[in-house]
Amino acid sequence: MSAENAHASHGPKWLQHHFETPIQQFESAKLGMWVFLAQEILFFSGLFVAYGVVRIEYPEAFAAGSMQLNKIMGGANTIVLLFSSLTAALAVRSAQLGKRDEVSRYIVITILCAFAFMVIKYFEYTAKFEHGLLPGQYWNPTHLVGIDAPVEHMHVFFGIYFMLTGLHGVHVLVGIGILTWILIRNNKGEFSKEYWTPVDLAALYWHLVDLVWIYLFPLLYLV
Amino acid sequence: MATATATHAHEPDYLNSKTGIGSWLYTVDHKRLGIMYLASVLFFFAVGGFFALLVRAELATPGETIMSPTMYNKAFTLHGAIMVFLFIIPSIPGALGNFFLPIMLGAKDVAFPRLNLLSFYIYVVGATIAVISIVVNAVDTGWTFYTPYSTRTDTAVVWVTMAAFILGFSSILTGVNFIATVHKLRAPGLHWKRMPLFVWGMYATSVIQILATPVLAITLFLLIMENVLTLGIFNPQLGGDPVLFQHFFWFYSHPAVYIMILPGMAVVNEVLATFSRRKIFGYMFVAMSSVGLALVGFLVWGHHMFVAGMSEYATLVFSGLTFLVAIPSGVKIFNWIATLYKGSISFESPMLYALSFMVLFSIGGLTGLFLGTLATDVHLHDTYFVVAHFHYTMVGGTVFGFLAGLHYWWPKMFGRMYDENLARVAFALVFVGFNMTFFTQFVLGSQGMPRRYYDYLPHFQPLHGFSSAGALVLGVGFVVMAFMFVRSLTSGKKAPPNPWGSAGYEWATASPPIEHNFHEQPVMKRGPYDYHLATDEELFDGFPEEAPAASAEE
């Protein structure tokens, strides 16, 4: 859209040519993000429905499967993500006040939390791989907690487990990418008291990633 | 409308403002993206049509006619998958919607132009993967990819579902863009009750795209994973539930038929108003019926599965809800008839398509009631009656709506008029060919001919032969139409800004429009169908006879 800057009187340089006013640009971006988050929720909802249907079909397998998950690690990850949501929100607040250094600091903490989440997840996954707690044809349990023998159809639980946590993990990775991008732009000084929309939208996305986990954790680890 | 055309002489139109291949590949101009979508969807329409002709050629006689049963399964699957995912769903929103929605709102572009470009390239990637799947080992499951067969066949299920998965995101991003654009980029004076009904239709379509498509995405993702990792969610051998796949699939794919038909209806509104020179009767009812269809469309997916193993109570509820669809559809049809009543009707080719839409869609819609009724559906399920029903809505509805729009807006998009006589010849061939092909299939289906079968009993021969002959006529009609459009690009008469004398907002800009659509921010002082408020200058300066006066700005 570089050519459009020919409209010299149009406004600040971050205002895209097809918007009349900054508020119009901000409201469009915000609405677009909310609509996008709506589709994210429906994307995960398919998996949640699958979870519900299969759980009703094989309740014993789900109870036994849930026992195999590490509640300590899952709980730690919940706390890490909740904390990162707080720092993401604080980053937005700082951006609105035009405090560039604070924004960077909060975003760095958020990104570190995201990495911590992925590291913990990595240890959880490798444990499952070692114990053969894998979906379908790879199902080969060698180490079970709380039960003597595998329950029939237990592998379906792990199919759902890996799909839900895997897709959520992909969203965390995408989030790391987005937040890094915001960090770079913030360090370049692109944001100000007047223009902080991208920080706001990135935080919105990050809250959704957090929110999905808030449902995943009890459904898979606790109930 | 205050668009002050005459004062800005010689501003280049969007086709000529920038040159070079890069100016197209990296463009964020919604008009150029619309044209790129148009070229892509028309290409895949031709490919899908080619497979349709193969299928009909095979069915012209019983037994083997031109191909083996395996080939036949692949041909009808590719016909369905290409037509649904690569043609119909992106057709009107991607091509006509991208081009005209911002212009109708008096905006310079969609809300997120770069996202729009991204969405086009996602479409290209998806389409490429779909083509690769044909080369690898074309899929033979039917376009619905039902489990358990899709987890057992050795054809390229993973490739083609991956393609549909990716195409879904193109559709979602277009929806996000349109919703934000409609909410936030309307010109001053353009309140919701003045919005063109095309925009209302696009808006309702976008809502479905956003709420239904992600469910298809996750379903296809799970199907891919079921094939790659064997999850046991859909595959009964591993304890999965194949009917769950059908529920998931139709939770998207039933709303998806409204993604397909609502844009067709949206176009018809514009064409009917223009060629009967009247305000759309019951404007708000027509607008709300689009939104109503979008909502009701989410509640009726079970009617695809009456004989697939659901509880009888569920089938009763789904059957009842299905009949609700008839209400908003009926509202549209009756309001359109009331619009025509005492209108000053002229029968240019866009109007011919729009009027055929009303007839064909009504047949398609009313035969849907037979299929929504439990007792008759048991007899008609999976027969040619179903095939005829959805072709009457998808082709007689969406494709005819798309063609109405393509003829109607062609002069605006390319600045050239086409040969009206040739257009009418093509219309006659398409209309006759279509009805020959598919009306016959209602009869075949009600006599018990199952769909997707390679072979059939000798007594079905005359009807199958007639249907195949109709497909040939239909194909010839499209070839004539393609010739007519291509010729108009090279030797068509120059189009004035408003060749049809329409009061619609999009005609208030040049043909083809300049890069920023309008020279200055338009202010809407009347509705798009307010023929009683439009000035003679707005309506008649654009008529071909008076072209010199109007084309002063070129």
C-alpha cells in the first residue's frame, strides 16, 4: 500500500489508505479479530464434541486414560499460561500508556512463559511416547498408573489427547511467532499512545490460546 | 450520489493504473483480486464440467461405455469435489463479492486488503494440492469422504482432504474480511436499511463461512489424522464412530449449501430490481430472510442422515426443522414476484438468468420437501432424485445466479459490452440443456435408479440417454458463452458507466472503475433501489445510445 501515501493530508503513516479515520481502522481490526476468534472456538469445538461423544461411548477407557496423565505437569502449565495471559494484558496496558520499554518487558515474559509451556509439554509427550501410550496402531502400553491392565479402547483417549493438546500446542507456537513479531515492531518504535492496535490483537489471540487450555486441562487431566 | 465524475479527467482505471505481472501477483486491490478469483473459479468450473461430461458419457449406455468402474468412481468424485470446493463456494463471494461489495458500500477497499491477498493465495495452494491429488491417485470416495470407506481406500484421500482443509481457510478469511467491511466501511448515509441486498446476502454468507467452515476444517483434519495415525475416532475397526463423521461433515456441509445459494439469491435481487425498474418489494423481509436462512441452515444437518442410523426422535426433529427452511426461501420468491408486479420489465440476458433462477430454484426447493419428509426420503434417499434436487438448487440456483451476475456486471468489470444476441443463444442452450439433463433425473430417481452407480437396468436406458444428451447441450451452451465473453474483451463495444440504467450504487463509478473506486468519498442520499428518487442523470446517462455524454470522463 506504499503508493497510497501520496495522499499527504490523509493522516498518520500507520493509517491505511482505505480508512477514513484512525478509530475506523481500530474498530475494523478489532471486529475482524473477534470474528476470527469465533472461528477458532468453532475449530476447537469439533474436537470437544468428539471428546464428549467418545467419552460417553467409553467412560472406563477415559477414566483409565486420564489417570495416566501427569497432573503436576498439567497444573504447572496451567499456572504458566494464566500468568502469561496476565503479562500479555499488562503489555496492552503499557502500550496504551505509550511506555515502550514496559511493553517489551511484558512481551518477553509472555514469550518465555510460552516456551516454558512447550518445554513442559515436551517432557509430557516424551514420557507418553516411552510408555507406548499412543493412538491406534501405535498403542503399546508398557507402563500404566493406577490400573493393572489397559482398558479396552483406551487408545482412543490418547488419540483425542494428542489431537487436542497437539493442536493447542501449534497455537502456542503460532502465538510465540506473533508475539516475537510484535516485540520486534515495538522495539522499532512503531507503536505509540495513538497506535497500539497490533499489541491489543496479539494479546486477544494469546488469551484465546490460554482459554482453550483452561478447558483442556480439567477435561483431560481432572474429570 | 455525490461522486462528481466529470471533474476528474483521465484518471486510469484499475486495469491500467499499474502494469506488469508483479502488479497483479502482489496486488491488494479488491477488484484485481476479484478478477483473479474469477479466472480461477472459471478454470475449475471448466475442469469440473469436463468430469461431468465424462460421467454422463459413461452413463449414456448400460455397461462399460468409455471407462472402467474405478475410473468412473474417480470421475464423479472429482466432479463433485472440484465443483463444490474449487468452484461454487468461492465463485460469487470470491469473484463478484470481492469486486462489488466494497464498491456498493462506497469504500475504497475491503477492511483487510492484505488478508484478502493471503486468502487468494491460500485458495491457490489448496487448488494446487487438489490437482496434485489427481496426479497421485485420484480419490474415489465421493465428495463427502464418508468413513469407513475413506479410511480404507488406497486413493489419495489425505491429499484431497488436505486441499479442502486449506481451501476452508481461504473461505473463512474472506468471511472475516466481508463482515468487518460491512460493519465498518460503509459510506456516510449508507445505513443498514439502505444496504444493497447483494451486500446483505454476502454478509449472511460470511456469517456461515465463519461459523461452519472451521468445523469442516477440524473434521477433515481428524480424517487426515485417522488415515495417518489411526486415531480410532471415526474408524470403527479401532472403536471409532463413522456416523460421527457424518454428523461433523454435514454440520458444515449443510450450512455450506447456504454458502452456495445465498450469494446466488443476493445477485438475483440486484438484477431483478434493475431490469424491472422497481424497488425490491419487502426489502427488510428479503434482507432478514438471508440472515434467517443462515441461522436455520445450522439446525438441519441431520436430514442428510435419516437412514444412516439416528434415533427416530432425532429424525423427527430434523425433519420438522428442515421444513422451516421453506419459510425464508418462500419469503424471497414471493417478494421477488411482487417486485416484478407492475414493474417495467426488460429481458436482457442477466434478467433471463435471474428469472430462470426463480423457476429452477423453486423446483429445487420444493423437491427438497420430498427429501425432508421421513417417509418419502426412505424411498428417495441416494437415488437420482437427490442428484436432480441439488443440481436444481446448485446449478439452477447458484450457477444461474452467478451467470446472471457475470452478465450483469461484466461491462462494469471489464468496460466492454458483450454480444447480447449471442448471450441469448448461450442462455437458451444452457437453460434447455440443464432441464433436459436434470429433470430427467427426477423421473429416474423416483423410479428407483440409485445415484453413483456405474451400471443400470436396460429399462432406464432411454432416460439416461436423454439426460446425457442434455449434458451435451449444456456443455455446448457454456462453450458459446465462453466464446461470447472472450470476444467481448477484444472487440466488445465500450461500456458506459451505467449500461442498464440501474439505480444501484456500483453504477455510479466509471466502467471499469478507477483504482480507488470513487474520486471522492460518496455520500448515499437514497437507497440502491429508489428509482423514484434517482435523477435522470444517474439512470440514463449511462445508456448505450447516449454513451458519448457519459463517457466524457474517459
